[in-house]
Amino acid sequence: MQASPPSDLPRKLGLVDSLSIVVGTMIGSGIFLVPFSIAQTVPSTEWILAVWVVAGLVSLCGALAFAELGAMAPAAGGQYAHLREAFGPFWAFLFGWGLFLVIRSGGTATLAVGFAIYLGQFVPLTPVTSKLASVAIIAVLTWVNYRGVRLGAGVQNVLTFAKVAGIVLLIGSAVFYDAPSKMSWTGPGVDMTISTFGVAMIACLWSYQGWFSVSWVAGEVRNPARDLPVALALGVAIVMAIYLSANLAYFKVLGLEGIAANERVAAAAAELTFGAGGGTIVALIILISISGAINSGILSAPRVYFAQARDGLFFRKFGEIHPVYETPAFSVAMQGAWAIVLAVSGTYERLFSYVIFTSWLFYGLTVAGVFVLRKRYPDHPRPYRMWGYPVTPALFCLIAFGFVINTIVTRPGPAGLGLLLLASGVPAYYWWKRSRVIA
């Protein structure tokens, strides 16, 4: 006999799983590469560290807002559900539309291509086999998450632990590096402008991205009132500590000039601390790190499309739960398939670069939802209230919307195309809303 399909996703994720999703999504390849671009922009050790701290605190403000919303209403799809409650289904739909069309699928494709590039340091790859490697990593991790949230979370826990251990090993090698420290403090006399600081902070904010993904699986967290706030706050704090420690390690081994001269700064540092095999060690750590980031996106984002479908605003099949694996299996499979198409076709890079800035529009709107929902539902139970309200959510919204506006002003062509791609969801929304004809 075929089992009856469950009506909702079961709550199987604990605190460790939630924390692993936060940390594992945030740490991708940024900390291995971004310090180079920041060092070329900011001519000061103190200011570079300040940029990482400020970007981390801004991310923490966003995380605390998501923690309040998630603890208040721990629904499947998380951010989608919060946007729907605060601003209506139109903005929630556009978020899910952009997430599936490019933001998450394109992000997965980008990470998968990066995975193949670093795999090429261990196995010779032709252009064809490189594409096959990108397809394989997406397909394998899609299969893992298709077959159960516990299996997907278990893989996530292992990959997150391995990547953190690898970075700690890299930091430790710098601490015990037997050579004079190249750390230099430039003092307060360095000429620093707000514009320069802002440019550097944008790069840092990209490195901190990912804390929000745990909200997408809020409907499957066993104790969301406790675990979501702890996972978000603790996860961002852990990543901040790792990023600052890694930067201090780079400064000790390479110095400011050495960081600014090496695009692959982590590999350059490791080649000094570990010897000739240092670059290989870093490549392996990056492979693990990228795999964890891919897995986290495949695990979490399909819950958004699942929630959309349950609202009648996406294809009905996306809202089905597998009767055996108890996952939104079709949603998981279709996101994986579309990410593979983007990775193989090579269109992901242009589409992703056009649309990714719009994700900050939705981060800002979601955090602004804290103001809306506190006013609309003042007596609704809130197991967690974000620290620093109303200053902290206002600060985050100011930065998020400022980033979107700045992108439109400074890159009107690509930004316009990105907004058009997002706007393609407008007729789709009204079609689904009006007809409720779900294919």
C-alpha cells in the first residue's frame, strides 16, 4: 500500500542542524579571496579589520530581525512567509520567483563552477569534464536532499565541521609560523573616506551572506522559538570570529602589501606556513567549503517554492511532500535541474550578476517587516524580541536599500536588466492569482 502523503513538513531539525546551516552557508569562498580586493581598496590594517567588524555587525542586525520573525511565525519558507504577512503575497511571490529563476539557482550554478575549477587542481579536467563535475556536485547533493531532510542536514553538519576545522588549521599554521610577523599598524593618520569604506564593506557583506537561509527551513525546526534566535546570533558571531582571525593570520604571514599583491591570499599564506603543499591544502578546504554552501542552498531554498505552491502561487507539484522521504522532493529536484541548466549553458554568470543585488531589496523588506508586524500584531507572542529595536532594524534597512539604490545609480545598465528579469514575475503572479490554474 502506498503511504498517504503528509500534509506538512515534519520538524526534524535541531539546534546543531540550524547552526550548521547558518555557518555552512555564510562561509563559502569569500574569506579565501575577498581580503585581496579589500586590501587594494583600504590602505590600513586597522581600517580593514574595522570593515570586517562593521559588516559583521550589520549582518548580525539582519539576523536578529529574522530571528524575531522566525520565532514569532516559524513557517515553511520563512522569509517568503514573513514578506507575505508584512507586505502581501505580491512581494512574497516576487522574492520566490527571483530566488528560483536566478538568485538561488544561479548561486548554486556559480558555486558548482567554482567547485570544478578547484577540483582541477587535483584531477586534470577538460572543458567538457569540468562541466560534468559541476553537474555531478549539484546532482549528488540534490539527490541527498531529495531523500530526506535528516540526510541533507547530516551532510551539512559534516561539511560545515570540516570547513571550519580546515580554516582553523590554516589560522593555526599562521599562529605558529616561525618567522617575524609582518603585521603593521598604520595609525590614525591614514586618509580614509566614507566612499572607500563603503566599497570595501560591500565586498565584506557578500562574504557574510547566507545567515538568512535557516529561516527558509523554519517550518522543520523542532524548537524554533529557541533554536532559530540562537542559531542566527551564534552563527553570525562564529563567522565573525573566524573571519577576523583569518585576516589577522594573513596580516601576520603576508602583511598588508602581501595581501594586496596576492589574489589567492589564502593559498599564498599557506604556501609559506605549510610549504609547497600549502596551495593544495587550501584548494581542498575551498572544495569542502563550496560543497557545504551548495548543499545548504539545495536543502533550504526549495522550502520557499513549496510555500508558494501551497499558497496557489506556483506549480502545484512544488507543494507536494514525498510520502516516504517527507521532503518537498519535486521542489528540490526542479531547483537542482534548473541550476544544472544554468551551469552547463554558461548563462548563470551574467544572470546572477544582474539579479543578485535585488536580493538586498528583499532582505531590507523582510527586516522592515519587523516594524510592520509589531504594529499590526502588537499582542502576538514573540518568544524573542530583537536587540536594539528600533535602531538595529532601521540601520540594516538603511544599508540594504542604500546598496540597492547605489547599484542602480552606478550600474544602470546591468541593474535595469536585473530589474526586468525580476519584473518578469509580475505577469506570472497575476496569472496565478487570477486563474488559479496550476499546471
